[in-house]
Amino acid sequence: MERSTTTMLRIGDWLVNPNSGEISRNEETARVEMRTMRLLLCLAERAGEVVSIEDLLNQVWPGVNVSQDSVYQSVASLRRLLKDDPRQPAYIATVPRLGYRMVAKISPFNPQATSDGEHSSAVTVDVPVIGRRQRAGFTGLGFKGAGWATGAALCIALTLAFLLHSKIASGDHSNGERPASIVPKPPKSIAVLPFLDLTEGMKEEEFADGMTEELIDKISKIPGSRVPSATSSFYFKNKQIPLADIAKALNVGYVLDGSVRKSGTRLRVAARLVRVDDGYVIWSETYDRPFNDILIVQDSIASEVTKALRTSIETRPNH
């Protein structure tokens, strides 16, 4: 992943710090999961342009086999963080059948100007790009002499700190030894996270929550399985916490998550099973149903998901 020397920037009302993985405005601060931050920066770098789903998959998930649902879920999570209304977007607009477009103003963050009580100028700049070359440099930003050198040095230090943090967070242990703090996960231990409501206007949250509870009930009946309760799973609803941290908190080896979408009278439920120790998706499927009797649809899909999961897990070594 290439990076420009701009480490912090303004996206609308939010101050974005890619190195710390945080966004903030006024006295509000939120943590952003690494791939979600990559998605935000990818859209910001091409502000005003339509970025296709394929481009986002290639740049945010390079070399990882994931479905388009990963993009939908990340965009939904990002909108919740930014408090953006998809019906009247101030940040991320959906372009039907094409992709997404960043509609907020992008500008560099100048801490010196802010400390002097001035506002940073709204000059569009390049931001970190994943898997592609930068399109421009610092033309027009006015960094000169010692000030530029100091800023560049600070940028390098922050970037190194970010990469070191990412390396530690991903569990990269150069000595090849397993950390003593890691507790082995019980085999067939699965956490079902609250399914995301990706329907227009997000009006099917009740169905998504019911789908989650139905799955918890059915998967817990698989012989030998261990499934955290709905109370434990719903604690993480709408919280931006990496899957690895959720799995550690719940002491599980697998995480099942998914989404709900709707078109007319048809409903689509997507589900995927992630193996926590390496982050790979080992199973995924989508289910299309007529949206008539909610309980029947939930029961039918939950039964099929449970059957598929049972086959998938039982044919693999214990983790």
C-alpha cells in the first residue's frame, strides 16, 4: 500500500487520522477497523468520482477472496460511523449498479493553522492509495524549506508507527513462538454476529435481528458446538471492533456474520463463516426468498445455513 505524505485530512466535518485508525469531530472520537479505513481513504482519494465495487474489492481486499457483500457491509459500517444518511448522503452516495462516490469536501489538516485559530484551506489532496500509484504531489499546499522537512519527518514517524501497530495487531510474531496469552479456541465454537440491515432505508432491522437469533438457536443444537448467547452477540451490534478481538472476547474459533437486502418482494440473505486464526472466509452463501411470511423465511434460511456450516466445520481439522 502506497501512501502520500498527508497523514491527516478533513473529510466533511470529520478529522481522519489513518495512522491511529481514528476519526473525530468536536469532542467525539471513533475507532475505525483497518479495512474500513482503507475503504474510506480509497473513496476520499477519488472524491467526486464513482468507484466501482470491483475497484474497491481490488484495492481494499487485495489478494483476498471475498464477495461483494464485504463492500456492502463495510460501506454500511462506515456510514454509521460518519452518521451519514444513505437517503440524503453528505459523505458517501450510492450510484445504483455502478458503485459509490465520496461527495464530502476533502482537505488537508493543518494543525498549525488550527492552533492559531485559523481554518485549514479546502484544497483537495491525494490520500493513501492501495495497490495503485499516486496521481499527484503536493502542488499548491505551500510546504517549503524547514517546515516541509519537519512535516515529512513527522509523517515518516507516524507511518512507521502505524505499520508497527498493524503488524502487532495482526499477530505477526517474528520468533515463530505462540504467545502465552492466547488461549486455544474450543472446536466447533461459533459466534453469530448481528446481521446487517442493508435494505433501502434500513427498514428491516427487526428481520435481521430475528435472523441472527434463529441462527444462534439452530447452530447451538449441532452436537458438540459451542455458541455464545444472543445477549453476548448483540453486545457487539453497531460497534466497530475487529473480528479477532470479538472472537477473543467470546473465545470462539469461528465467526458467522451476514447481511439482509431486499428488492421489491424478494429478500436476499448473505452469510459467511470466517475462521478466526487466519481471517479466511471458509464458506459463504446467499439465499433468495419471497418476502411473505417472515418466520418461515427465517426458519428456512437458518436451517440451510446450519446444515451447510455443520458440513463445512466437520470436514475440517479442529482449531
